[in-house]
Amino acid sequence: MKITFIGHASILVETKGVSILSDPWWQGPCFGAQWWLHPHAWLEPVEARPPDFIYVSHGHSDHLHHATLRRLPQSAKVVVSDALDIAGPIRDLGFDVIELPEKTPTEIAPGVEIEITPTMGGDTYMVVRDGDETCFNFNDAVHATPDDYRTRCIADLLSRYGKPDYLFCGYGTASHFPNCYVVPDMDAEATAKKRQAHFNRVWARIAAAAGPRFAFPFAADLVFFDDDLMWANEPIHNPDRPTDVYRRDHPGSDTTVIDLAPGFCIENGTIVRENLFRPVSNEMLRAERPRDIAAANQFSDPERSQVEELAGLVRRNVGICLDYLRERRRDYRFLLALKGGDAAIEIAKSGNAVEVSVVDAPFDEAGYDIVFTTRFSYLRRALTTQYGHEGIFVGSGGIFAYRDRATADQNLHQELWVLLTNVEEPPTSRFGDQPEWLYRIKTGIKRLLGQKPSTLYDLGEWIVYKS
């Protein structure tokens, strides 16, 4: 088995005359102009011989990247899980799509089997086995799941396949949270490092549990060029790499961990090309990619009529979600500010009433609990398309600026998470299937017992403050 790292979440597996390319992304940015591939992809083997199969793990645009798929030959068959709803859009691009059922090893060529199985959050992993070696491609499917779920998933794979020869596992944050948040006295760089350190430790635990011959961190080859986000590149990528964590925590391990870069190639357990990770430098990026940086910061100024259109969509969402919104007892005021716009959208809750209105500049931002700043195109896509909100909540498409720390600790932005999507039906009650008084009693008892559940999306848990 020969495996070449193309870039980000894309690897090329070649064995017994067949090739499988995973999650190709290299033709331009994704999530609007927010995510940019870095380093550039290593395309030599893909250009030399078109892949026979393309595996698309899930629908996030750094894995299902339409612009890149359009550049690949349609002779390749695309394999996906039948539990996802991505086969249709891929067929629309002209590909034959094979939808595989869960935990069903399927022979795609003599002696070569693959398995594609869904995990939480609409993701999947792939296993490739050729009779001599086995590769687990976890991409984003495992490292952000709860500990007990992750343990069961790995135990199931080991019971059916034994320890793999190769493990590729993501370690990126793949979320706007919490570093698209601005709170007074927040230490942004320390927060970014804390968040990434968590995923580095998880990667090391996954590698230790799976026990492969070789383990590779991947699926995080991206940088931000947006002026509001570029600061995060260095603290996210450079300190204390996942392979460093593994070597420190498992000094006697038989697993070889390698911090690879595009172009790295291993064949039958022997490294053929040793391209390794290099620290990210914003100074270097500014020198080498000025056109991409300029493109990432271009946007159109919305007219007031366009802002009114978006306000109408938000107002519709409020109507659908009103019962849910009323369950939060506190009042609040939000401002949805659009880059380059002279008008913004105000959302104001007072008692049981939630009003949406358009306000004109200048804005008194100090009068709002949260000022959310984004681009007109991002917000419109979020409000009008099924997965458009991912550009904001995965792709870091906006900045949530809190008025004060106390409000941030209440995670008030979660109300906006509901409203800035293409809502089709009311959310379920935040109290579950029990009355509010019982929910609050149970929650209070758990808090007294120190049983507050840990979450990846709690500002109070993740933000580091300067004082």
C-alpha cells in the first residue's frame, strides 16, 4: 500500500492497481473566502494518473469542494456513506456515486476493500484494506466526538480489523468557536492556544488507543487571510504540535508519529518522500500570497434594500422560534452589522416580545449585548440555504463582539446560533420533555454537586482572560 499526502484532508491510497483519493480540496478557498489551503497541495501523483475512486467523507466544503471536484475527471467513481445527503449534489457534478451502507466492507477491486461508516454530526470515516495492510482515515469524524463515543468507535474498529498500519486523524478546530469572539480583556492568542491544545491531546489519545504502526495528524492545512482572523494562524498551528504531545505522553510507544506536509509519501511501511510540517508564518504568507489576501478581504457594500431583505428573513425566523426564544428569561439587544453597510439589523427582546428592525449608521455599539459583524453574502446564504450557516459557524464567517464578560459567560450568542440559519421548524424546548421548574431544579442540583457538563462551546470554559 502506497499513501501520498496531497494536502489538508486529502490522501491518495494506491494498492493492487487501484487508487482512492479522499476529500480533494485545492482549487481556491472554501467557506466563502474564509479558509485558504496552506501549504499548497501536492498534485503530482493526481495529475500523473487520475484516481479510480474519490471518497468524500462529509458535506463541509473543505471536504466536499465543488470547485476542485469540477477539475477532476468524471471517470472516477465517488464513494460516500448512504447515511448522508451528499450523493445528489455530487451526481449533479457529473460523477457516478456509490453509496455504501454502514459497517459494510466492500470490494472495489480484487483484494481491495473499503468501509465507510458514519459517526456523529454527519461525518464518516473510511477504512482501506488490501490483505497486507490497513489504513484508517478518520478525517474529522472522531476527534471532536465525546470521549465515550470515541472509545466505542475505536474499540469496534479494532475488534473487526485489528490495529491498523496507518492512521490519519484530524486535529483541527474546524469551528468559529471561540476565536471569532471578542470579549473585553480576552487574551485571544492564549485562547486559541488553549483550544488547539485540547485537540492536540485528543489526537494523541486516539493514536494511543488505535495503536497503529504509523499515525499522522492531518485535515488542518488551512489559514485565514481575513484581516479580522489572520492573527490566529500562528497560535493555532505552531505551539506544541499533536506529535509532540504524543511523544511526551507515550514515550515507550511502538507507534511512529509523523507531522507530515503535502508530498509526504509512505509505501509498505517505508518512507519514500519525507516532507514534514513547517511552522506557519504570517510574515511569509503576506510576502508570498498578497493576491489571495487581497481577494479574501474583498466584499460588496450592501444597499439598504438588501439589508431590509435580510431583516425580513430574520423576522421570519423569530416568528418560527418565538416559543424557544421566550424560554430565555433575560432581555437582550443584538446588532447584525454588515461589512461596508450603512444599515444594520437590530434584534431586541423585551419580555416575551422579540422585535427585528433596520437601523441606520452611526451605530451606538455600546448599547448592544452582542454586535455580530459579517458580510452580506455570508448572512444571506446562512438565512436562505440548507447548509449556508456553516460558512459562519464552521467557516469563521463573522465576529461576535460582546459588551462585557458577564454576558459572555452566559453564552448569549446561542440565541443567534438559532436565528442565523435557514429555519424550517421550531427548535425543541431547551428544557427537554420536562417542565421548566423541574429542569431548573435538576440543573441547580448538578451545579451544586460540581457536575456541570464540559462542552466544546462554552465561552466561560474556553476563553482565557488577561486578568
